[in-house]
Amino acid sequence: MIQKQIVSLDRSFKKELFETLLALDLPEFTSKTGSKKFTTFQKLSIVLLYFRSRLSLRDFCAQINKESLWKRDLKLNVDIKKSTVNDWVKEFDISFIKKILDQTNEGDKPTILGIDGSGIASMFKSSYYQKRLKDFGMNYKSPYHKLDIISNLEGTKKIYDFTFTIKQYSDKKQAKRLLNRYRFKDTILIGDKGYYYYYLFQKLSENNNILVVPPIKSTQNCVHRNMLRKRFQKAYHDHANIYSKRNNVEGVFSALKRTILTKIVSKNYMTKKREVAFKLVIYNMNKNIFKLFSWIEKKINFGQITAKNIFC
């Protein structure tokens, strides 16, 4: 508990937030015409704080307008309104939010990555509502969306890329979208049997990456791909000792659903996609803060630093 007493979580998140957004070299304003009351930096900060707070939009605006610290740190001269924050969420597209996500991973050089998908519930019914449906003999199933991620299996287990769709597409189709932005080299990507796809193996091999997927039994003969099939299976057998690390991807989904992705509050599909993207950025920021705490704890345990000279 020593490191938590020295560095408060809110202060660390503020530092991480400011460093990440300032490193993006943002324009001063989002548009050349229109109101100039709020800068791009202020808009992005407010949106990230809103999704991090897990409050309703009304309660969040009331808290920010009364809170002197964030209002002072962001230099807000006027109060913010619900409709204003709602419009700010729609201003930033997914490609720009992914640039922020890449910035939270700046300097990382992962060696073992994992890919997996999971369903994210989109509607939450009260327990009484579900009880009444059961009394009437109705089994109502809430719809859910599909989230696929590529995350690090070692260290802080941060997220490097994602796809979010309203329909439940197959893992192979989602993986093709993810690999189009895959920028790493000399890495190992681990997936389950749903990713046993020759195209993925060949795509990763172009940059000397390895896809490790358990082989599946096929009743069809692939005469023209015997060599590729043998390479694919050999990659799994050569790295079978590290395949158990794939379970860490399930841990990432568990952490997401227990903390930041407990529910999706947006109704429109594109707004839902932006909400998930912003929440994944917040997840990575929190992981960077945890990395700082782990470094302090390690130094204190080995006696290399003391509480007096940590930030001197």
C-alpha cells in the first residue's frame, strides 16, 4: 500500500491522460468554423472522463460543473451540458480513436500476443423483469454484439487492436480485419481453433510472424496445400509449451466486463462503437498506471529506492 499513498490514482490518470493527448499533436479546434468555446484537447478529455466515470450523462455534467479540480486543470471557462458532451462523442471517428489507442501502446515491443472474441451484452433487464418473464414461461435472450481484440499475453496485458460489430460474425472474418492493421514483426500470435485459417497464417508469415492455432480434423483433402498445412501444424507443435498463455486473453475480457465494459449505454450503432473504443483507451491508460505502480513496488521491495526519493 506504500505506492498508493505516494501517488494517488486520480493524479496518475490525469498525468497519463495529458501525456497521451498532447503527444498526438491535436489541432486547436475540431472545425474552422463554429463555436470556439472548447478546444479539441478539452473535448477529448471530457469524453474520456465521461466514459471513465460510469455515471449518467446528467450526473456527470453536474459533477464536472461543480468539481473545481478537473474544471481548473482543463481550464473550462463555461459549464458543459448533456447535449454538448453527446455531440462531442460523435465528432471523433473510429480511425482517430484507434490512433489514441496506438499512442497508449507507444514504445511497447510485445513478443507473444493473443487474439480472441467475446459477446458484449447490449441490453440489461432488471431482475424483476426477468422473473416475470420466467413466470409466464418466456425465455427472453438479450441481444449482444461481438468484440474481437488482440492483446498482449505478458506484462500489463494491454489491448493493441479491436473490431466491434453489431452482428455475430465468425472469428476468421474478424481476424482478417484485425490483421490488416497488424504492424508488429517477429511476434507470436496465439488463437483458438476458430482461427485455423490458411490465409491468416500466410498473412502473418509475410512479416516473419507466427500464428499458433491447434490443428483441426478435416474430412476434405487439401492436395494443393499440403506443404502449407504441414507448416501450420509444425508452428503449433513447436510452440505448444506456450499455448497455455492464450487463457490470458480470457482474463482481459473478464477485466473489461468487470470494470469499464459493464454495460453499453449508447443506443445508436456507431455511437456504441465509439463508446467501446473510448473505453478500451481508458483500459490501456489504467494499465499504464498499474505499470508505474508495479515498478515502484518492485524498487521498494529490492531496497533500490525509498519513499523519500521516488519523485525527487
